[in-house]
Amino acid sequence: MKFKNTHKDHEVTDEKIYQSRRQLIKAGIIGGASVISGSSLALTLPKHKNNSKFVLDELTTEKDATTYNNFYEFGLSKSAPSKNADSMKTEPWTIQIGGLCEKQGKVDLEKLISNFQLEERVYRMRCVEAWSMVIPWMGFKLADLVKYCQPSNAAKYVYFETLYDPKQMPGQNGRSIPWPYREGLRMDEAMNELTLMTVGMYGKKLPNQNGAPLRLIVPWKYGFKGIKSIVKINFLDKQPINSWQAIAPQEYGFYANVNPKVDHPRWSQATERRITGGFSLFNSRIKTQMFNGYGDYVADMYKGMDLAKFY
Ligand code: MTE
């Protein structure tokens, strides 16, 4: 897949956008020199080392990030996705846009991506299972895609679905999850500048096990919000039910904001293990931060909400 980028950095003249971008760079969320301007992702991406001075945490190794995965469509163990996900064909790939928006119908992913500006973002990722990683992702703002779809005023939520094809995704022959995998965001969460539609990591295209060719990354929420291999985007007026809520509503909510004060019914969320060299009980255990450390960018959206109730 080639990534064309028609949007030039200098066209973004709005001072507010510029300032918020500077803020993100300062906080280590995005790399200053990492906007892709060429055609091929692999050829034009600066190495993630280029922006390492902006990164607050040590990067997880590419090997860990691509071999310790959750992708139930390819098996339940952490090692299964990297072994089995080759059976998924990701080119060509079609996205179905629908619901309460102007743009309707199927669009080729490559064409869709050519409308948006890609950038590298180093994010802390916190899984609900209390482990974490730090990964250099590559993608475009979901906000840009939402604007492109022109939702109506009635649209309050964005809803996503993963590919359903048991021939390519053998795990879908089992009933671990009501397939296809589903996720949703409130409109303001979707429009938040941190929310990334992701097409690459470590300067390369996403490997299948990490959700190729298009996945969601929402760094202040638990990892399960990061739905992989997306084929459907819908705009809804009602809050959708995500896959983990459907399986265990007493354990997983719609919001899934990282919150060290609200424990999972079966384990604490106060700390997390950083994955290095695979999962080990010797991995460093660190304190989990409210909103995974991204409170400055997202806390306002939840003002006045009881986050123990809306977990
Ligand atoms: N998306 C789909 N379609 N199927 C899944 O099983 N697992 C989720 C999320 N997205 C999952 C999914 C969970 S539980 C986590 S923690 C992250 O993907 C893991 O992403 P990673 O393997 O890239 O670290």
C-alpha cells in the first residue's frame, strides 16, 4: 500500500492548531519532524530514534510489541496472533462508512488515507490486564476522518467494527466474543487530538497481528478500545455496546478510561507491568496514572462525571 499525502504542513496556518501541536511535541506525544510528506510509508518515515528526545518513557522493543498481542480473531494466547495472523489479506481493503453522516458507502482504504496527514506519535499503552508498553505509532487524526464523513448534528457516537471472515480469522469459528469485534467513542472523544487512526508502527506498516491495515488508538483508555482491522465506521445517536461490555458488563464499561482508583472486580488497576522481553513477573511494576498520564488533554471531557459509575 502506498500512502499519498496531499496536505502540506505549511497549509495549517491556524495559530491554535500550531500551538496545540507544539504542546504535543513538548509532552512527547508527537515527534516534531515526523510528518510524512512522501508516498511510501516505509521509505519516507524518519526512524523513531529521530524524535526520541521528546519521548518521556523508554520505547518497548518492536519484538515485544509485535509478539505479545491480544487479537482474539487469531487465538486467545498472547503469542497466537503473531503466529496466525498471516492468513488475513489486508490489500485491497475497503471501509464502509454509514449512519448519521453525509458520506455514505464503501471507500478504498488507500484512497481514504490520501486525504489525511500522517504523523508519528509515541504513546503509552495500558492494557486492562495491567501491563503496558510504549509504542511509536503512525497514523492520522480520527478527527480528520470524522470531518471528512460530515456527520449530522444528531450523531453523538462513532462506532467501529472489525472484519468478520472466519476463513481468514480462524478464532471467529469459536464463541469467545460475539463477532465481529465492536467499539465506540463519544463524539468529543473521537474529535480529541490524541485519538489516532493508526496505519503503522516503528516506521513500518502495521503488522497483521497489531491490527493491519487500520486500527484505532486511544492512549488514555484501556487497550481494548483500540479495535483492530477496521472495516466499518458508523455515526450513531445512541451509545453503542462494545465487545467487552457485551461479554462482561459488570467488568468492562463503555468509557474504559485508565483509572488507578477504579479497580477491575478481579484485580487492582493501581499499578502496571512494563513489558520488556515478554511478560515476566520480574518486569518493572510502575504506578498507573489517571488517564494513563494524558489528563491535560482529556480530563475536561469528563468533568462532573462519576468515573466509578461510568467506568
Ligand atoms: N481488536 C480486535 N478486533 N480483536 C481483539 O481481540 N483486542 C484488544 C485490542 N483490539 C482486540 C482488538 C485488546 S484487549 C488489546 S489490549 C489491544 O487490541 C492490543 O493491541 P496490541 O496487540 O497491538 O498491543
